Amino acid sequence: MKKAILILALAATGTVFAQKKTTTSATVSFDATTKLDALPKAENKTVIASLDPKSGAVAFEAQIKGFQFGNPMMQEHFNGPKWLDSEKNPTSTFKGKITNLSDVHFDKDGSYAADIEGDLAMHGIVKPLAGKATIVVKGGAISATSDFTIKLADYSISNAGGKLADEPKITVSADFK
């Protein structure tokens, strides 16, 4: 009897864990280059991400100090009080949902266009964000990629006198196993 209960408990636990996919190595990159400055590009490869194929819930959390620049001075400015102020606002998060979940077949290999809506929190400000993502299912593994822009002014971030694009391009990608 105890073995049967243990087997049922393990099976139920496996089912619960199989629902939500997570990774600690998602990537967020941004490109805020302008004609004045080609340096404001960075990448963070230690982003925490989760995806619940059953409910369509999607979430990302990036440590601001995790963004790496080619120029150390740019990194210092990025984390400083005039830009993202990573001491005061150490993370940026997105919490949302796939709104066309019935069009994404997580149980079937393929590439699917997903509509995403949620809230992006950055620099202490939360704003709604809607965008598109590509979800690829292959052999049970799921990968997701999304490209979008944000307005720096919406998050009270200076464009440094035109050295940063007013609407930088953000790319988020995650491989969920």
C-alpha cells in the first residue's frame, strides 16, 4: 500500500512539474545604438524565465547588473543613477500571458506565432507591453524568441542627449527543457 501511494505521489509530482517550464539561462539583449554612438548594446545571459504551456503564463526576470557591454564605461553609466540605477532598481521583470494559446501546440513539433500581453517593470515603473513571439517545439523542448521596442521616456530613462535610441530594440530568447 505504501509503495502504491509513493508511486502515485511521484506520478502526480511529475505531472505538476511537467506543466511549467523554466530556465536560468534565458537571454535578453538590447540595441540602443544611434548615429552618435554605436556602443549602447548589451546582453544578459543569466535571465530567469518561466513558461506554463497549460495556462500560457510567461515570466522573465533580469538582473540589471547582469547586462554585459563591450565598453566598461558604458556598463558603469547603464547601472548608474541617470540610467537604470541598478542599486535602487536591481531587476527588470515581465509577467504576462500568451493570448492566442489555442494556436500554440506544445505537444506537437512545429513553429508557432504567439501573441503576448503583460506588464514590463523596469526602473521602478510598470507599463503594459504587447508583442509577438515565435515558439518552437521540437522533441519536447520549447524555445521562445521575441523582438520588441520600448520607449525610454515611458520608464523615465534619459536618452543621454541622443546617445541612446529613444526606442531601443529588445530581444528575449529562452530554451526551456
